[in-house]
Amino acid sequence: MVKWLGISLILTVALFVQACAPKSQDDCGFVQNVYGERISWKSDVPVTMYLHESVPDSMIPAIRSAAATWARTAGRDIIKIVEYPREMGPLNPHKDGRNVIYFMNAWEANRASEQGRTSVYWIGDLIKEADIRLNAADFSFYWNGNTLTTAAKSERKSSSPVNIEALVLHEMGHVLGLKHKDGSGSVMATYLSSGDDRVNLAGTDTASLQCEY
């Protein structure tokens, strides 16, 4: 009898744990946690993003335009850009509870082909912070046909520039929780070629966004 009760208790606990475990979801183009849940801000939107003092003023309209593109698709503001006052201090993205865009004149030599990087921090399935780094060391940037900046590295100054709005649009997708998606003209494609004005969301991006927002 004691043995049977012991087995019954183990089975009950096992069933309880199984019942309480989060259920896996279709990824819908989002990063997933270890339980297969989509990572996003849920209802904690709009996401407030600050501009570090390193970001040139000439890039603010392009950044604003990228945020507006996500807003049009979501049907509401989903990323809010705080243009001023600027974030001050060193170029050192870290977990501080603030979402910041940085323009980095120094970049890891072994990652020189990386145009930008977004660090996303989450708890459970809820994003708590996201920081964007833009690689100003190895890339020049343009917007609306005008070159805004040239690469900080002398050997890269003559390289063909990249559309800054297209790059920021992509990185904002990561801020929202989206992962890379190649094909179908998605703005979340892994690579952005020089001269590629990929500033409009594809149908697949719209469908992804509507899964969570």
C-alpha cells in the first residue's frame, strides 16, 4: 500500500509539472526560448529607444523613418525614438534597463563583415531590454541618395555605402524579437548589400509581426 501511494505521488507530481510547463508555439519568425515560446515585448509597447551621442544628427530622420515603417504595419506606435536628450557616456552597451542605439567607430576585427548587431535580453518569454550597435568602423552609410558617413577605418573609406534606414529597420526587427529570415524579400534577411534600399516590409514580415503585436 505504501509503495502504491509512493508511485501515485510521483505520477501526480509528474502530471502537475507537465501541465504547468509552457506550451511550444509556432515561431512566426521570432526567437524562441527553451520552452519554444516566442520572445517579444508582449503588451509592453511602444519600446522606448534612446540615441547615444555617437549617432550623427544626419541619421535621425532615417531612424525615425524605420520606426514609422514598423508602426504603420502594427497599426500603432511600436518603437518610440527619443531623439533628445542623447544618451551620454562610453560606447559600452550593457544591461542597464535602457534600449540604446550606438554608432560604433571601433568593431571586432574578426567580425568586420557585420553591419550591425542587436543584443536582446529577456526573462521567460518577455523582452526586457535591447541595444543596437551600428558598425561605423567598417561601413559607410547613405540615405535618400546622400552619403552621411564614411567608414572610420581608412582602408574601408572607399567602400560602397549601405542604406542606414534599411539597416536600422532590420535591427529594429531584432529589437521586437524577430530572427533572421532569408527569402521572400524580408527585411530580416541575413545580409544587406550595398545599394539595396530594402526599406519596406514584405508580406512575411507583416505576418510575423501580427503573431505577437
